[in-house]
Amino acid sequence: MLASVLRVIEQFSASMDRPGITNIALHPISWNEPTILERRFRPGVSPQEAVVLAADLLHEDYAYVFEANWDLWTPETVSGSWVRRPTAVNFIVRGEEFEDGESKVEGEIEVDFGLDTPFLYEGQQLTQELDSRIRANVQTLVDFVHRAEKHSGAVTRLLWSESDENLAQKLVSRLQRTQ
């Protein structure tokens, strides 16, 4: 399972300002249990180094969380101009026996992109610049998903949103409004 997540992480377009894996956490048995290992890295370490560290504590009833950053367009609050800013992404790997077999329902590998705001900016009036930034962020997401799918051997994928709505449908809808 760690070899699979390594192949996924290797397809990730890491942030120029915060490259590498910046955090790793190992959860035994359930999300309710305290972590048995948490390490923060400044600067980040290579995905290979992070996976080797986790592999020392490989168990079927553990979950492993690797945090990395990528650069997405974000509006500055003061000036209103747009900048590419590091944004956290979590790569979650679940052992088969973790949380009573959660991996069978949620998947063995999950990539948590956080809030869908950088891909939608719902509630903001569409402008040419907003359209351009949304499209660039969505393209970054789509490129990663295609590379990860191609190189990981994944048989299924799901783009899910914190709003409990299908993110793929929300993206299509928003991009259609920007045309």
C-alpha cells in the first residue's frame, strides 16, 4: 500500500516554495486513537524518505497521512491581485484492517485537496481574471488526477467535495458558466 501511495505522490506537482512532504502522521486502529508518530519537516522531505519512515511501522490496522503542498491561484485579501500560494494536500493510506475495514468503503488511498474554493470561487462575480485563475487551478487538478490514475494502477476514482456534492459535476457546472 505504501508503494502505491508513493506512485501517486510522485505524480503530484509540488509547491515551488514548499516542496516535499511537510508532515506525516500514523494513526493506529482508528481515527479516534492518538497518533503513534507525527513528524513535521521544514524543509519538506522527498516522498521516498517519508514512505521509508512510515514503512518502519507498517501494519494493516494503521492509516498513514502524508501532507504536501502545491501552488494554486489565490486572491490577495488586501490588494485583490492573484498570487500562486502553497496549498496543503493530504495523501491518506488506509490498511485493510484500519477502522473496521474502512478502506473497502472509502478506498485504500485518498487524496484530500481540502476545500473546493480554489476550484470554484462560488459566490464571486465572474470576471476574465477569475475565469483564468479557476481554469488554471482546475487544470492543475485534472492533470494530477490523470497522471496519478495512469501511474498508480488505480481501478476507481472519485472527486468528492466537503459540501457532500459531486465535485466533478460542480467543476463542470462552474466552468460552463465561465465560458
